[in-house]
Amino acid sequence: MVVRVLRLGHRSERDRRITTHVCLVARAFGADEVVVSGENAGEAVSSVEKIVLKWGGDFSVKFDKNWRKILLGAKKKKHLIVHLTMYGERVQDVVSAVRASKDVLVVVGAEKVPREVYELADYNVSVTSQPHSEVAALAVFLHEFFEGKELEKKFEGAKLKLIPSSRGKKFSE
Amino acid sequence: MVVRVLRLGHRSERDRRITTHVCLVARAFGADEVVVSGENAGEAVSSVEKIVLKWGGDFSVKFDKNWRKILLGAKKKKHLIVHLTMYGERVQDVVSAVRASKDVLVVVGAEKVPREVYELADYNVSVTSQPHSEVAALAVFLHEFFEGKELEKKFEGAKLKLIPSSRGKKFSE
């Protein structure tokens, strides 16, 4: 099973931090790869690469301007395309159907998402039908998709590892 | 039961969008109130107020520079203080204990959180022990805390309401 995330419509200045959060959430909540599309995302990509080097795990992040090619490629490989949007069907109603698919491409937009994305998606899915955050929508979607098991994920080859602690900050080798 | 969120250490320029996302997530995932602390958060507060007017629900957002007073006030009223931090105990291990409390103050920090917050918190809680996003941590924490029931929440008095849809954008009156 491969779970990829496509971050659409990145704007260099305005979205730098939000896009970084999207990428880090993809990694922390069990996705295998994130692709950032839109304007140049060099800064976001390299800060995520640094996190991967330090905190481990097999996660790749890249920039690709051509989101349409990625969506069409996913369709061709019969990967399920799930577009997260507040307008979509409720996650609690469709997540088990989505889970039945082997490989999934989860699409999260920025401000404006082209009509074509809604059409190409196998599922348009909402996490609450309220305006909030693509970062939160992605996290809760992946959490539901993996049924909470992603919280137990091990990140191999980490230089830095935390030991959960009630008060302090504890690290292990 | 009252669930409040305290956003710590807001920086006017740098955190404007992230803080807005934190506030909107607090609202969408069932909290009653968010308090933003740190530097002036006027812009974030007013954009959240606009969302509340349009999308309904009984949710308040305010700015208060004095986070210590809020934490000590919560302690005095015997509200449980839950500080979300990647260093904390795992959410999957402690959420049922947290749920037993009537009133909860959930604290989410920005870059640097003062030592005192870790000490004043009844629980320091991590959502994965990986670096990602306070927006995502808050969403998944509230989702776990409310056991997914927050996804069914109705927002009374909304001027705008969505009807979940597999393709288009559907609104109701």
C-alpha cells in the first residue's frame, strides 16, 4: 500500500508555513510521500527534508509544478484519488470505502482549487463541513484512514527520538 | 462541560495564518472558546469572528496577553489543563483519563513554550512524538477527546450551511 499526498496551489510567500505543516503532517501521520505543486516551494521542501534526515522514516518530499500529470498518472495506475474539501462527502460516511483501496493519493488544496480536481477525484471528502484548515483536514483524514494505527508508527534511522514524558523533554539515541 | 483552547505565544506577522487555523480548528472540532495570547492578534481574531457570524455556532474568540492569569484561573476553577506538546505522554494512552474531566483547557504553543506551562499543565500530551503542526495536534486531540462525535456537531444560526456532496458545491439556507 502506498499513500501519497499532493499539496495543490502552493504560493511561495503566503503558504510557506502552511505547506510545511501539510508536509510534516503527511509524514507524521503515515503517508509515504508528499508532492508540492504550485509556485516554487524550495524552502518548504528543504525544511521538510531536514526533518526527515533528523527524525527518520522512509518519507519523500518533492516539488512538481504539473499537478494535472500527477492526477492523471494516479488515475492510470488505478490509485484512488481522494480530494479533501469542505464541500465533499463526510469522512465518517466514506472512509471505510476509501480504506478498501490499495493505493491512495490524497489531494489538499490551498485557496482556490480548479474544478477539474473535483472531477478527477474518486472521492471529494469533507472533514466537518466547516471552514478550518487543510493541515487539520489532512491529519484527521489520515488518522481515520489508518484507524489510529499511525500513532504507533516507528520512524527507522532517526538521529533524534523522543520518549513520551509527563513533564520534561526526554530523548533517546 | 466547557472546552477552551489557549493559543500561546502568537507572533503578529509570522503566526497570523497558523493562529487563524488554530482558532478555526478549535471551533470546527467542538471547542467553545479560544483565547489567543502573545503579540497583538487583532487580524486573526477578527477573521475568526467573521467566520462565526457567517457559519454559526456558539463560539467565542478573544485576545488576552496574560496567559499566566488564564492558566492560574483555570487551575482555581479546577479545569483540567492539557498542554499539547510533542514531548508529552501519548494521546492514545491518556485521552480517556482526560475525558473524565468536566472542563478542559487545551493549550497549544507556537515555537517556544515557557517551562512553567509544562509545570502548570495537568497533562502534557503528544499527538505522535514527531514534529508536525499545532493545528493538526489540536484537531486530532479534539477528535479523540470527543470520540468523533464533534463531526456531527450542528452550528446554530448559520447564514451559510453546506450540504455534503460527491462532486459540486451545495449550500442550504
